[in-house]
Amino acid sequence: MSINLELPKKLHVTIDQAHQAAAEIFRPISRKYDLREHDYPVELDTLASLYDGLAETGQAGAGADGGRSQKKAKPEGEGAVVNGGNMQSVLNVMETSWGDVGLMLSIPYQGLGNSAIAAVATDEQLERFGKVWAAMAITEPSFGSDSAAVSTTATLDGDEYVINGEKIFVTAGSRATHIVVWATVDKSLGRAAIKSFVVPRDHPGVEVVRLEHKLGIRVSDTAVIRFDNCRIPKDNLLGSPEVDTKKGFGGVMQTFDNTRPLVAGMAVGVARAALEELRRVLDEAGIEVDYDRPAADQHAAAAEFIRMESDFEAAYLLTMRAAWMADNKQPNSTEASMSKAKAGRVVNDITNKVVELLGTFGYSERLLVEKWARDAKILDIFEGTQQIQNLIIARRVLNKSSAELK
Ligand SMILES: Cc1cc2nc3c(=O)[nH]c(=O)nc-3n(C[C@H](O)[C@H](O)[C@H](O)COP(=O)(O)OP(=O)(O)OC[C@H]3O[C@@H](n4cnc5c(N)ncnc54)[C@H](O)[C@@H]3O)c2cc1C
């Protein structure tokens, strides 16, 4: 069977709407908020009402409806395939990140926590948390890559869990209405006891301690959040409360199967923005990009453009595959990591190369290219660094456990 790489019509509606928001709302304010770190972009309020409307009609990406569309896709009948909420979210993210990835990370209801909810929540919880804007809090002062080292605790007391601990580098941590917090219900039981909990941000016992100053995505608020005897209803634990030591880390880790393709989508969006800018400048300079001639036989900048464009295509297709598999309920952990590893590498290569090829212009604030190069770095770090993705892929390909290959 041949592969049909054409997107269905309904997804073009998603792309067009997201592109319009990116071009008309994000791009014009991109530099302004890069220079005014921590200012709240009031323009996002307009976008929030737009997404509310889209969520009502089912046309928005997964985040806009609290993750319900990411969860609901089910193939109809034998052999049917689905292009559902995950695909829609990834396309949405690609377009909006083309506009500005920091602003994209600040879009209400589009938090990484929303995808975490979609990945792990029961149907009842999906209904309850369908209208929240959720950030995701895994990282702690004592660890980043090693997610099994969670030390924040959730202690059952009657009908409530009591959460204690500190989370750092929480994207949208001061703006989101809710936070998905990873905490252990029993440290002695190891990684199987790590569960995720939905916590309202303005709940007693939750304190946003400070915001970070950063290299890139400066418009995005990155918060340190402290939980001090924060009591939440016990059914805010996402998924099953059962601690299955045989199953290990499986439950919460499913979150990454949904979120890594999204981060890959962000990288694809930023990479495309940089490539388009390069193409524009090459066109203006009268440098032709000729796909019929070998690289050695044309302008060096054109040859670089073609090399980067092919890398970009590979990243795009890997990302689409990972999202498609999630929609079709196929295990996609390996492909999710592959998409993120490739796209994270590609966006850093492309944005830095474009800065280089555009010379002083590229380095100056006259264009957005230098900003995209700064923004790109985080896309190869959060939701698992480049090295961690490679490690996961290697384990899967070589059939090794995490104890065997560290
Ligand atoms: C702007 C920003 C936003 C963020 N947003 C969030 C968020 O919303 N929620 C959240 O929970 N976290 C968030 N993070 C945290 C992010 O996920 C972590 O920074 C990331 O997981 C890496 O952890 P670390 O910084 O502690 O690095 P470390 O784990 O200390 O790693 C340092 C270096 O060592 C490498 N390394 C580590 N282990 C291995 C290994 N076994 N083999 C080879 N190399 C290895 C890493 O790849 C990295 O290069 C954010 C971070 C930033 C900077």
C-alpha cells in the first residue's frame, strides 16, 4: 500500500486558523515581548476567546478543549484510520510556533499539562478537567532528566491527598489555572508510586515563588512553585491510584507519548520560520535554489538551504507519524522520542545556520532570526533532552532495560 501524505481537508481548517493567529497576532508582537520579559501579553486574551469558540465547535487543537479531542479519537470499524486530536494539536502547534513559540506556550488551554491530562485521565476526569489550562510540573531542584527521582510527596489523608515539595522551571506556571504535579504516594515503592495530580494554581498551599530570566522563549513564564501541605480531593489523582510495581513507571510516562510530538511540532514550526526567512533573503539577493542541480554545482547558500530543507522534511514527517500513531492508539514511545530528537536537533542547526548565512543582519535585532536561534535551544531540552531521547531510542532498538543502558 502506498503512503498517502496528504492531509485531510478538515485539518486544513486548523492550519489556516492557527496560521492566521500566528501571522496577525503573534508575529507583530514577537519582539516586543521578547524585550519585556515577564510582561503579560494582553493580546492573548483575544486569543483565549477565539479558542473558547473553537473548542465549542470542536475545531481547536487538543489543548483548547482540555485534551478531550486528544483522547476521544477512535477508529470506526475494522482497518479504519484516524487523523484525530493529536494530529490536530501538532499541526496547530507547528503553525502557532511559526509565529512565536514563546507566545504559543502561553496560549490559554494549550498547556503541556492539558496533554498530560489527555494521556492519563479517566473519562470522568476528562469531563471535570476539560476546561482547565494546565501547566506541567515534573522537574525539581534535585533532578531534571531522571524523572524517576521525584521527591515531592502526596500523602493520602481521608478523602484528600496532601502535597508537599518544590517544582522548578514550570512553563506557564504563573498563568495557567491548574498544574499537573508529579508526586510520589510512597517513596519506598520506587517509580511505580509516582502519580500525577491536578492542582488548581490558586489553591491554599500553592505558592509561585519566582519567575526565571531566560535565554529564549522569554515571553513564556517559567515558574518555581512550592507546595506546602496543599490538600486536594483524592480523585484529582490522574488515572489509577493503584501502585503496580510490576508495571513500574508506565502510567505517568504515557504523558510523554503525547507531549514529545508536540514539542517536536514546536521545533518544526520555528525551523520553518527560519527557513522561509532565509529563502526570502536568498530570493532578494537573486540567489536561485535549483533542486535539479547537485549541491556542488550551485551557490553555497542555496546548497545549504536544500540540505536544511531535507532535514526539516524528515523532522516534519517523524512528528506527523508520532502524532498519527497516538491518534490510532498505536504504542508510539519510540517514535515520539525519534520525532523530538530529530526536530530538536534540526531546529538548532537550522536557526543557527540561518543566523550565520545572514551575517550581521542575522545577528542583529532587525530580523527575528537571532531570537529564533535563542528560542530553539529549549526545544532540545524540555520534555527530555536530546541525549535522553537518544538513550530511550537506543534502549528500544537494542531491547535493553533502563538498568542495562544508562
Ligand atoms: C525554559 C524551560 C522550561 C521548562 N519547562 C518545564 C516544565 O514545564 N515542566 C517541567 O517539569 N520541567 C520543565 N523544564 C525542565 C526541563 O525539563 C529540564 O531542564 C530537562 O529535563 C533537563 O533536566 P536538567 O536541566 O536538570 O538537566 P540534567 O538532567 O542535569 O542534565 C544535564 C545534561 O546532562 C545530560 N544527561 C543527563 N542524563 C544523561 C544520561 N543518562 N546520558 C547522557 N546524558 C545525560 C542531559 O542531556 C543534559 O545535557 C523546563 C526547563 C527550561 C529551561
